[in-house]
Amino acid sequence: MLRQFGGIALRRLLSFGRMRNYSALVQSKALVDGAWVESSDCDTFEVLNPANGAVIGTVPNMTVADAQKAIDAAKKAYESKEWRSLTAKDRSNLLKKWHKLIEQNSQEIAEIMTAESGKPINESKGEVAYGNSFVEWFAEEARRIYGEIIPSAAPNREIIVMKQPIGVAALITPWNFPMAMITRKAGAALAAGCTVVVKPSEDTPLTALAVAKLAEDAGIPKGVINVVTTKKAAPMGELFCKSPDVRGISFTGSTEVGKLLFRNCADGIKRVCLELGGNAPFIVFDSADVEKAVDGAMASKFRNCGQTCVSANRFFVQDGIYDKFVEQLKKRVEALKIGNGEGCDVQIGPLINEMQFKKVSGFVEDAKDKKATVLSGGKPLTEVGSLFYAPTIITDVPSTAKLYTEEVFGPVVSIIRFRDEEEAVQKANDTRRGLAGYFYSENLQQVFRVAKRLEVGMVGVNEGIISAAEAPFGGVKESGVGREGSKHGIDDYVDIKYICMGNLKYN
């Protein structure tokens, strides 16, 4: 166990680039039908630490045929008495056991997560707690999936409505929150009585496998949770969309991939939940508490090196407070500690891979070419590592710049000055995306006006961190369909069945 070696020993192992199998949580095989298996063609791929490029593990590069076996296993488990006969209380108890094991192994999971994703260890610990809150929440929600009895207009009829699990659900999860995006989906699916096939990102499969190992240890029956690791994302996604045995797809990732999955699910009329990209506005009005606004900006923008779907992307700051806000923000940004996420004092780690690094660099160069002003940063930090980019502030960003029109997904703040509320709201809504939005104001009437008018699924008012298990997470426009978390998170995994009982005699 990792605990037997201690934190210092583990950090040494990580620094040498390999975790080896000192922990029962570090898996080198995929999970299908309760067995830890290799790819049918024995192909594998390496998992790299983005902070230093070191190899930290090897996992199977599963084929489409392997994924079909996982679907078959999930279908068999769904139809088995061992799963279908469980009561809501039984499922709740299994999820509670899973929650407890995650809690007991939180340090190990966080260390694995930091090694493969690059996020600072303190953020990884925070994600483990956040991700586990969904397991706890849905353990409780399992017993609150209520039906209805509706008064009938006919005296000899009763109308009964019940909710039943849809069956097998395929869960496709991203690298930026390698645990929370799994538990937020799987927790809801299992609570409803579904079984799942999980395809984690190729960049961060080890966290997914570790969490699945704990689900197995919790006593969740074989085949209920299956995890397929692969670099063959496109054919795997096509299989999930077109397989008649998969009744629902839940995907977190880019809008472009989400649209493709949506199209491919059309023939089978599958249940689809899509949590896609954002282009979040962050508005600071003249009435705002500047210190709180800067705190919120730092929390929203620089968590996980800006690689979050709800990260503030376009900062709109009103004339009267502009200089003060920018000055304070610049001081905070330039004080950020950058480095390998294993260090307890590190606040900014690397970008996840070379593709993301090139995207961030390209966005900044595009803004420079369009006459924007780089106030801070704006360059790679090659002296730290090949995937590190300086926390950056860019002002005078034109509406034609990619930083304005697209999601940067990196540690770059783009600031635009505005005159009045109408201009701010119009510019904030001038995007096809609508996931999250933030604004700071001490004017109560303005708070209600702006909150209602922002075209987003989630609004943070005087708050930069808005995600919580109890709250519905999701967007509008091209940022997705469906909601995760909250009581609404169950909806994508249940069918509503109406039962009409007629010709009843009460006399």
C-alpha cells in the first residue's frame, strides 16, 4: 500500500517517473465483467506525467471488440437477479460502502491523479472530496426516486407513474477531472439501477481504474461497473452510440465531439446527456467588492491551470473599477507558485499535453497579432518544463480574437472594458456557448436583473466556485443537454412508465 511507503517515498517514486505496483490501487489492466483484463490484441499505451514527461504506468489499448465485451457484461449484469433484485436501499448501501473506501484512500487517489494529470496535489485532494460527494449524494438519492399516483378523471381508473432504470449507460469522461466526472455520472446511474461502461480519457486512465477497484472492493457486483482504457476514442464512441444494448450516453468534453455523438445517437433515439465546452463571462460591475472579485477571479480562472469547463474565459470590467481590479489581479497572478504538482505549495501545474499547450500558445499569439496588450506572462515557461505556460493577463482584447470567441482552456485572462450593464450583458451573451457565467455586484436589483438575463445554465453571483453535488450542473445553447448532480442527475438514467389500471370496482 502507498501508506506503507509514506508520502516522501511516494514522491521519490513519482519523481523517478514510475509508481510501479506498490499500491493495490495502481492498475495496469482494464475492468470487464469483474475481471482485470488485457486488450485482446495485447496492445498497451503509456501514461505520462505532464510535469516531466515520465512514464508512470501502462494500460491496455482496448479494441472495439473488447468494448463490446464490456457492453455485453453490463447488459448481463443489468438483467441478472444479483443486480435487478436489489432494492433502492441495497443500492444505497453499496454506494455508501464505495464512498467510505474512497474516503479512506483519498490520499492515494490524489497522488495518482496528480501524477497523471499534473494538477497540484492540493487540488487533487479537493477533487477527490468533491468527486466523492457525488457518491454520497446519489447513495442518498437512490431511496428518493419517487413515482406518482395521479387523480384520474374516470371513476373506475387509477393512474400510476413509476421510474425505472434505462439499462446500460456508456460514460465517456475527460482528463481534467478524472475522478469527479466518473462519480458524478456513475453515482447517478447506479443509484437508478443502471449498469455502466466507462471510457476514461487516455491521458488519465489510472485514476478511473483506482476508483473502479474501490467499487469492486465495496461489493458492487461484477459487470455493473466496467472500465475500458483505449486510445481508439472515435471507433469506441461510435460503438457506444450505435449499439442497441447501450440505452444512454453521458459525455463530458468538447462541443465538437458532443455534436458528433449526438448525431450518432439519433438512429437509436438514445438518452443523451452532454456537458460540453463553455466560454464563461466574468463581469465586474462598479458596485463590486474588488477584493472579493479578484479572489473569485483567481479561483475560477486558475484552478487546474485554467483547464476547467466552467473556468472564467472573458473578463468584462466596468470603467469605474477597471484600473483597480486589473492592478490587484496582476499582483495576485504574478505571485502564483508554478511547478510540479507534487509540491504542496504549487498552485499552477503543467497543461495536460502538447496539443493543449499549442492551443494556448496559439490563442495568445493570435491576440498579440490583433493588437491586444500582454500585461503579464504571455510566454512558455520552458525552464520549468515543456508543457508549462506562464499565467497570463491580456487586455484590450478585440472581439475578433480567439480568446474572445473560443474557450482557451488554459491560464490566460482576457480583459475587456465596458461602460454600462446593457453592454456587459450583450457582450457576455455574444457566444454560442452557455455553460457558466459569473458576475460581481453589490446592487441587489442588478443582481436579479443580470442573473436572469445571462444565457447560461449556471450563474455565480459574487462567487467564483459554484459546483456542488446538491446543485444541477449543465449548460444551455451549445454547452450541452441534461443536468448532472442534484436530484435532476437521476433523470438521464430513468424512464417514466405510466400504468393505467382500469375497470376497477370500489363498490
